Amino acid sequence: MTGLVKKDLYLSLSMFKSYVAVAAVFAALTAFGIYDISFFVTYVSIMCIMIPVNLFAYDEQARWDKYAAALPSGRAGVVKARYLLTILVCAGSLVFSLLLQLIVALVSGAQGQARVDLLLSGLLPAAYGCFMNAILLPLLFRFGSQKARLYLILVLGVGVGVIFGGLTGLKEMGLSLSALRFPLFVLPVVGLLALIPSYLFSKRIFFHRDL
Amino acid sequence: MANLIEVRGLCKNYGDFCLDHVDLTLPGGTILGLIGENGAGKTTTIKAILGLIHRDGGSVQVLGREVTEGSDFREDIGVVLDESAFHDPLKAPQVGKILAGAYRNWDAPLFDAYLDRFGLPRNKKIKEFSKGMKMKLSIASALAHHPRLLILDEATAGLDPVVRNELLDEFLTFIQDEDHAILLSSHITSDLEKAADYVTYLHRGRAVLQGAKDELLDTYGRLVCSRADLAAVDPALLEGTRVSQFGCEALVKDRQAFRRRYPELTVDPVTLEDIMVFTVRGDEA
């Protein structure tokens, strides 16, 4: 099964360079105040979803699933590997966005509550990635990346709306992210937990599919 | 000689196509050729053997174990599917590392040796590989964990004769061990004539013919005669006929018996392709 995760990592790495380059540009623009921080947070969140989705597309193109299911880890290995990769991507985005938020905080000279807000918003992409993948992965296992595209747009739209709207709403109400400190801290953990029923559901779907 | 694959009464219904009570046995030290026209059920049979589809009936045993999701026979089989399953951005050494994490018995030096033997570049992405190179990589991957059983679906399709012969030699070397066997599906019947010990012919989801290849080729015959001669022949001795303005051809079921009954008529040896073509025609008539 580690081989399947390795395969996903190799493929992710081939996509990752361009994602990171764009993220770096957004981060720089955010640091100089051209974009709001929520814009960057949204970008990293989308990245967490696009990597697993693109892996499904790569697998379909190569007709990998049939081959992978014939490997010793079987169908269970295919599903397990995809969820492990998703967790790794979300964990990576957490480290990445926290580091960048820290840099942004240092560069912009944000102090006190503003600095806490920046770091808190760094938790959002990983939490968002876990939640959205928990919904999307079973759909991708069921319908494949082509047919699941509609659901992807829907889930992305709703998710981005919630984050963007939420951040804007807080600002309009004169509140900062610190007001939601506890929910924001536990959100990535809750997202991670949401992947458990999602995994069981995906496994059930994939086991019943003719490949 | 133990059977490495035993399929009994395999059924799978897709609505517009069904696999109808297919039986199949693969003894150790042999190659079983699965032949049939496109859409005859070869790939469906292989998928059922690998547990990639849910069968509607029958039993499938591989290496003495019933095929289920949890069964551990997959560690001992090498699989080549009709198209290379490796992703375009990957390179051959990366494929080796991926499969090293998939098989307990992965032999990295052996994989490297196959890459050298097949002349596969290590620094090129798979998207730059020719079809033959991709197939060779698939075969190197299928062999590098010391499998006992190879399951190859159209592994020689689309390859030039030189590469096909190279691969067939590899397969013949593999089955020198009595504990090894190969299930090879192909519609290139000349490949199976070279390599297969047994043949199963699938037609419209049914195994219409099976047996030892040499026996089949010895038993069947190809009658070439005039319309008048054909009209005089007992149709029960024939499998299928082809009538053209230049003469008639027919597939004779038992060459020796036919010669005894009609010594004046010429019966030539057949190829597997003849058997396939005439059986299809006989079925369409």
C-alpha cells in the first residue's frame, strides 16, 4: 500500500511545483497588501482539493484503478492510499500556510490580535481541505473525476463562499478571527474526523464497483 | 501438476453482453491462450479471475484460493492489462519504487536487469515511451516480484513482430518452472500457436472450444473443394463453410475421420485463426 501512496506523491510533486509558484505569488501580493489575506487562504484551500481530484483524473487516464486493485493491497489499498495522501496534502497545506502567515505577520509587522488572526486563518485551508475532501472523495470514487466535476464545482462554491463570506462578515461586524479562536483551533481536527466516515463510505462504494 | 487457475461456470451479465458458464483450467508449467474476437469476453474473464468484477455465478480459484477481495493470491501473480497502467509523468525507476512498496517479494536488481534487457531508458518519462516500450515496462513490472502466475491481457497487441517474439521467448522461459503458468489472452492467434499449450476459444461469452492446442490443430482440418463436392459432404462433419466464386472452404471437425470417409477430397492443416473464423461464420449462418 505504501507503493500506492508513493505513486500519489510522485504525481502530486509533478503538479506541486506550479501550485507552489502561484501560492508564492499570492502570498507576496497579500504581504504587500494588494490582496486580502482571505484570498490567499482560499487559494491554499482550493489547492488541498485540487490535488486529490487531479490524482483521480491521472488515474483514470492511465486506467490505474484496475491495475492497482490487482496489486496485493487490493481495492482496500487503493482507497486507503488516497485518503492517506489527502491527509498528507492537508497536513502539508497546514504547515505551508502557517509558515507563510508567520512570514506575512513578520513582514507586515502585525502585532497582538492581528498576528493571532493571521495564524488562525492559516488553520483554515487544512480544515477546509479535510471537510471538502470528506464530501468529495466518495463522489469521486463513485462517479470518477469527469462526472464528479459538477459536484466539485458545487462543493467548492459553497465552501469558498462560507470561508470568504465568513471572513468578510466577521470584518463587517467588527469582529476578528480571535473571536472564534476555539472553533478555529478544533476545526482541522473535526475535519480530520470527518474523513473517517467518508473513508468507510468510499471503501463501500469502491468495493461494489466493477472495474 | 497442480492447476494454478480453475474457473467453473463463470457467469457475468452486463445486460447487452453476458459471460455464460465459462470453464477454464490452467495447469502448472503451461500457457493457456484465451482467444476470441473483440467483445467475446476475454477481458471480462480475466477481470473475473483478478476479482475486478463481481461475478453473477460460478467459482474462480487462483493458486488454490477462492478469489475474493481479501484473498492473498495477488502477491504471487504478475498482471499485464491491455494498456500500460503507468502514468505518463512517471519514469521507469519510479515505477520500480512504487511497486517495491506494493509487493513483499519485489526484486529491485531483477527489475533493473529487465530494464537493461528490454533497453528501457531510465531518464525518460513514460509519455515518451513507444507502445512496445510501455508493454515491456509492464512485463518487467509483472515479472520482477517472482510471481508464479502471469495473467496477460492482450499483452502482445499492437507490437511489431520482433518485440512480440522477444516477449514470447520471455514467456516460454518463465514457464520452464513447472510451478509457473501463464494465462495469455490475444486475438493474434499466431502468437498463441507459437507459445500456448492449451487454448480456450471464447465466442459471444461462451467457451465454444477448448483443449490442448496441438490436439486441436491435429484434429481440425480445412477442406478446399468445389461447390458440388461440398454439397456431397455430410454437414455434420463440418463446423463452418465459406463459399466464394472461386470455390468453397470448410472447417472439418475431425480430419482423420473425414479423410477416411472422403479420401478423394483434400483436407489441409488448420491454424487457430481458421478455427476462429469458421466457428464465427458457422454461428452467423
